[in-house]
Amino acid sequence: MRTLTIADNWKDWKFGDTDAVMTFTALDDDKVPDFSNRTLTFKIASTLNNDLEHPKDFAATATGYIQDKNVILKTEDVKQLTPGNYIVELWAMSNDTQKDAVYPSKGFAQFTIEENSMKVSDVTNIPSMTINAFWNAVMQKVGTLTKGAKGDPGQTPKIVMGSVTKLSPDAQPSATLVPLQSDPNTYTLNLQLPQGVQGEQGLQGIPGVGSKGLDGNNGLTPTIDPKTKHWMIGGTDTGVIAEGQAGKDADPSKYVTIVSFNQLRQQVQDNATALDALQKSAVNKDLQTQIANLTSQVTDLTSQVKALQEAKSDTPKSDEPAKSNTPASDKPAISDSAKSDTPASSADSPSTPASSSTTTPDSTPALADPDTSASSASTSTTPTSNNVQ
């Protein structure tokens, strides 16, 4: 943010004082800017009823000078201002880019021109007594003047064009000459010009009417010379070959020949045919039939083992007497001869093969599970029941 403050020592001065200097401090984000390559111009406006926030009229411009990192405004450069309150901005134009930096970014700096003892602020309304006093003072001053020695010829100043500021249509035009710090004899001319009032829109013009142009001549049809193979336009040889040049032979190592491709495809077809024939062969069907038979036999054996295990769990042990629901007094006598400690032979009881043989695909007998055979043998003999006498 840019700020501009004025020192209090010459913030107020009297009308007609052309030997005073107002000191301003300009800052960019609290830092002193570099004005070495810039044209500095103070722009001043009067206020309405001392309202500093609302300028009344643009009043004057004046050159800004750099002094000890500050910018000064000489009262002799604004001696045309009448007593009153004024607000001021500092415009710093870059001599390279012609862009302006305006100080401050918000509000204005302010100074006051006080009335002097002569009360002269408007030459169109000066009292007669004031005119007489002024005339006497002037005549007294003239009487003390003497002709001085002839001075040396002055240097012709150089004027270069500076900035042109566009003002509102009701503003007053003004101009400033700013001496360059590098060459005091060269001045920059800055103009402040009001823009003109926008005029009324003009009448629309009559649409133009044109006539159709003449047909152009037919162009030349290009041909190809049969000998040189060049494009010919009319009778002119362009030197441009109309036919493409023969390309280089392809590298056969990077490609598969038709013969190799057909051989590979034939091998794939042969392998597919052989595989299909193997799946449909009689040997394959025999293997599937044998596997199905073996699976059926294993299922039957499993059922028999399960039945024998269930029968064993329902048969009493050989050393336990048979249970009876008949009272002891009603039981018939049993002779000793009828008793027998010899268990019935395996021929009197249901027998279960101890082993079974099956035919495997290679005609080799397959033995049944040893655990299954042992279980079957142990459960095939049951105790003989006692004969009733």
C-alpha cells in the first residue's frame, strides 16, 4: 500500500509566500521507493466547505523534487492558488514504461493556504484602499530599482514529451515542465487534457454496391514428360519428378515367410487331429469303463463293512449269559451235556469273505483293505445259544 504524508512545519502557509517548501514522505509498504528514474508531479484539487474527502475542482499541478529521500513541493510553483484548503496526490511516472504510481493509495495529503494581511485573493474584487496601498508599495519598490548589468545569453531549453493524462470533460487543462535530474536544461512536458464530450452518433452510410468482376483466364494443366518424368506446366519443365523412386528391399530376417507360416499352421492342425483321435479311441473308453467298475466295487465293499459293524454292535459278548425275561423258577433245566464251551464253527454262522479280489486295468489282483478284512473276520462268529431241555 502507498502512503503520502506532509510534514507539519510547512503544512500551512500564507497566500503570496513563494519562498516556502512543503516536505512529503512517500512510502511503498513502509519502504522508501526509488524515484531516480521517475518524473514526479503533484496534482492538487480544492475542497468544498473544507471537506477533505470530497474534492471540488482540479486546481493545479506542480513538479516534485527529491531531497533526502523525501519529495518537496515549492510554494512558488503553486502561487496561483488562492487561500483555502487543498488536497494533493503525488504521481510518479516511470520514464521507461510510462506507467504512473499514485501516492497515497487511500485518501489524500492536505495543506492550507492562509489569507495574508492584504486580504488579496481575488483581483476582481479588491477594495479601493487595498489598491491604493498596493500601488504605493509598488511605486516605492520601483523607485529603489536600478538597472543592472547585461546578463549572459541563456541556454535554449530542451523539451521532451512526457505523459498525457486524460481528465473529465468539465476539468481545466494544464501542463507541467519537469526538469530532468541528469540534465537541468532538459524538461519533460506533461499534459493534463480534458476529454471531449461524446457527440451524437452519425447517420448510417449507404451500403456500397459493387459490380461483378470478369471471369479469369483458364489456368495451365500440368502434364508429365514421358522421357524425364518431370512435371511440365505449359512448356516449362519444373524439374520435379512426378514418379516416386524405388524403395529399398525389405530385410527378410524380420518377417515370416509364407512357406514357414503354412508349415506351422499344418503342424497345429495335425496335433489337434491327433489329440481328438486319442480322446475318441477305444483304449480311452476301456480305461473309463474299468474306472467305473472299480468305483462300483469300492462302493459295495463300503456298504458291507458298514452292515457288519452295525451287526457287531447288536450281538452280546461270548462270556455274558443270554438275557431273558422269564423268571428263574419258570426256566427249564439245562443239562450239562447240552452246555458247550466250544464256539460254533465259522461254517454255522454267516461268513464274510476275508478278502476280495478285483481286476485292475493291468489284470493284477487288488487286495482288499487289511483292516476291513480283519473286521469282517472278527464279526462273522457269534456265540452259540443254549439249547432248551
